[in-house]
Amino acid sequence: MGSDYGNTNEPSKDTISALIENDEDYLKYLETKIKHLEEERKKLLLKLEYYRSEMEKLLSPPLIEAYIEYVLPDNRVVVKSSNGPNLVVQVAENVDKSKIRPGARVALNQRGSVVVDVLPDYPDPYVQLMEVVEKPNIRYSDVGGLEEQIRELREVVELPLKQPELFEELGIEPPKGILLYGPPGCGKTLLAKAVATESNAVFISLVASELVQKYIGEGARIVRELFALARRKAPAIIFIDEIDAIAAKRIEIGTSGEREVQRTLMQLLAEIDGFKPLDRVKVIAATNRIDVLDPAILRPGRFDRIIEIPLPGKKGRIEIFKIHTRKMKISGEVNYELLSELSDGFSGAEIKLAVIEAGYIALRENRKYVTLDDLVKGIEKVKSKKDVRNSWQQVYETRKPVSIFQ
Ligand code: ATP
């Protein structure tokens, strides 16, 4: 603390008297010294306080973490403690009662008999791999060439989420799970986000392959958390991309990795079986590999509505070009028919890429607008990359193991 307290080099009174000529000066000297000592005392008191509180922390017994399950009418609460059973406990007087609600994370005293504190929520690190978007901000008008698929999704997702009473009256059970399948980059994720926006539902997404590759041993728990989160946020749409990573049919379950994948799938099926068709949660799954899926997931009551999201046709490509050039400054007429013809075989993602390439061409030439010529060049660029990718894909395909579990 850099204190002079107890400094042995302090000059003696005689030395001071020798240096100070009159009483007045000596008085001033003493006053300064008193001030200095008072400050020193304050500092030491602070230090003492700090050590006292540290000592208290070291001596205080550990508390027990728990979650509130119910709040009883007599203000006691039922908690699930982290070390096991459900307990009925009192809440200490000094705890903010407005924070005492189901789901709150609290600390119990060491005996586990009283809630002594409400702890801040902390995000489960595993839950962070889910993307939660309250308002995805993608509309049906942002999706090109999939009118029929949009119509179907409106019927089986949007309408039941918005007007469940219609279905109740008619006695119809809408599907709980919908499977979108088709080649990559054709708008499966985009469509799922658009349905969430238009249904005023929260969009919670998760990539199944990440679940089994990055979070080994935690798959089933994360699936449970995913559904719990969706129920809390309802109306919600759960989007599971690359579902084949956990739902591919397999002949025998040998390795622990395969057992883990199986457990994750079982948990997913149990969760889907556990909610009702008119609960305000819908599950949309997507895959590029419908051929490898385990039939168990396609059974009635699970993913029993299957919708194909194919490569866009000529008209679809025109629409997608229009969508992605909507915000662009374009000089002259755009021949969308021509662009569509030139981009035959492109996915929506590739069309978007071609438009971005066109933008870069204009940028490199210091122009603030894009021309039809740039767009044609953009298509050519994506095409050449696509050719390289395809030839590599062929090499890769011939070397790839037969099963994704090998
Ligand atoms: P993957 O199977 O690889 O997950 P996906 O089918 O989910 O692909 P998206 O992620 O939806 O494809 O598409 C990627 C991007 O491509 C979208 O964000 C969008 O910008 C564009 N896109 C794809 N399809 C369309 C479409 N039909 N209309 C407009 N844009 C599209």
C-alpha cells in the first residue's frame, strides 16, 4: 500500500525542532502529519474490510444450485436440486420475490432447506449451437419459384400456428413434423425462416451434423434443451438441418459413436411424440439425402409431411434473379429470360452468387451500377467454379467411404 506507517526513518522531534524555527511551523507540520495519518487509517480500514469479506467467503459453506419447478400458493417453492430430488423449500426474506418463478435458477443454503439467492441465468454452452431468431425477417416474397411448396407450408404450419381453433373445430390434426428435401442451396432454410416470420413464430435452428460431430455424448441432452427452449418461446419453429446426420438408417449399431447417434435420434423421436399436433411448436427438418433416412422418422405423427424443394425451373430462376437484383442499381433493361436460360441447372444459392459476382465486376470497374453484361459474366464465373467443383466432387465420390458412419 506504500504506507509510511511505522516508518523508522521518521526524523526525531529534536531533529525536526532543529529544522523548524518557530512553533507555528511546528504546528503546521503536526497538522499535515495528522492528515496524512488519517488517510493512512482510512486505507487500512478498507484493506481490513476486504480481508474480512475474503475470509467470510473462504469460511462460508458452498450453496446448492437448483431450479424452481413450481411456486406453491403458500409461497414455498418446489425446486429441482442439481444433486437429485425435488424439494419443497422456503424462500428467505431478503430474496426478491418477483424473481421467484418457474424455471428460475436459485441457490439453496447448505442444508438445502431455503432459497437464499436467485442466480443469473447463464446460457448453456451447448445450447449456443442453436440459432434462435425471434423475427427472421424473411418473407414469402423473398423466396423464388416455390409457390406450391409455400402454399403447402402455409396450410400445415402457418395456419395451425395462427389459428389452431380452426383445426380443433374441424377435428383435423395437422402434421407435427415436416421434412423438406432437395439439392443444396435451393431454399430449404430460407423457406423455413419465411414460414416462421409469416407465422409470427420464433425460429430455432440446429445443424444435426454439428450435434454429433462437435458435441459427442451430449446429443440427446441438446435435443431435450432444444424442445424445452421451443416450448418456452412458443409459437416456435424448430428447424433441423442435415437431419440425415442423426436419422440415417443403419444396419447394425456397433461403435459407441453410432450408439450416440442412435440415442440422439431416439430423443428427437420421443420429443416429437411427446407434443400434440396443435401445440404451438412445429418441427421442420431438411436433408439433401432423403434416400438414406431411417423410415422410423417418416412414420405418421413424426415427419409425415414430405415436401420436395427441387432445383428451380426456368420461371423459378427468373423469380430468384428478380429477388436478388431487387436492391441493385441496374442500368438499362435486364433480360431475365436470357439470364434464366444461361443459368440452367443453377440452385438459388448459385444465382445469388452470380448476382454478387456481377456486383464485384461493376465495383472493380469503378461503376456505381450493374449492367446485364455484368450479370452474364457473373453467371459464367459461377459456372466455371461449378465445373471445377463438380470434377473434384467426382474424384471425391469415388474415394468416399460407402457409409457416413465409417
Ligand atoms: P442446404 O441444403 O445447403 O442447407 P438450403 O436448401 O437450405 O441449402 P438455403 O440456405 O435456403 O438453401 O439457400 C442459401 C441462399 O440461397 C439463401 O439464403 C438465398 O439467398 C438463396 N436462395 C436459395 N434458394 C432460393 C430461392 N428459392 N429464392 C431466393 N433465394 C434463394
